Amino acid sequence: MLSGWSVTVCNETTEATRVTIQSGPSKDDNEVWWEWKREEGRDHDYKRLPDGQQGLNRIYLKAINPQEKQVNLCVKYDDVQVKHYDFDGKDEDHEMSVGDRDGDCKC
């Protein structure tokens, strides 16, 4: 079980080959911390948000998709889904809180 904030990219349903993830306390205060790249043979990849963001009750997270292909990813807190991203545009961003629950992850 993962504790704290994490992001899972669903390889099986994501068509993009790379996605940039940035997050932080707000839209005006965030950082890029993961350049996800597809690894064949894996159904998903996950990473914890940076240590400095783990104590936040509310976060802003943006996924950048330069190829504008399908992306499916899940934001979790203590391994419970908080937000599901399912998009094929250039980017998608949301603010979310620890107690939010949104949709079903595809991985």
C-alpha cells in the first residue's frame, strides 16, 4: 500500500508515449517532478509526489500531453483514488483534496 499522495499512469489505456506531471499546493505554486515514459509489458506505473507535497491536504496537479493522445491516470491518497484523469487534449489540470472521490481508475 502506498501512503500519501501518488499518481498512477494506466499503460493499457494510455496511448501517449510520454506525459509530464507537475503538482504543488496551487496552480501558481507547483513543479514538474515526473516525465512518464511508456515501458512495454507493464500495465501501470506509479510514483509518489515529492516529499515536500506529502503533507498537503489539497493539491494542484497538471498532466501535459504533447502528443494529444489518450491519457488515463489516477491520483491517489493513501492508495485510495481521489481524481481520475481521462483526456486526449494537450493538458488537463485539477485541484483536489484528500477526501475527494472521483470516478474509477482504468488500471
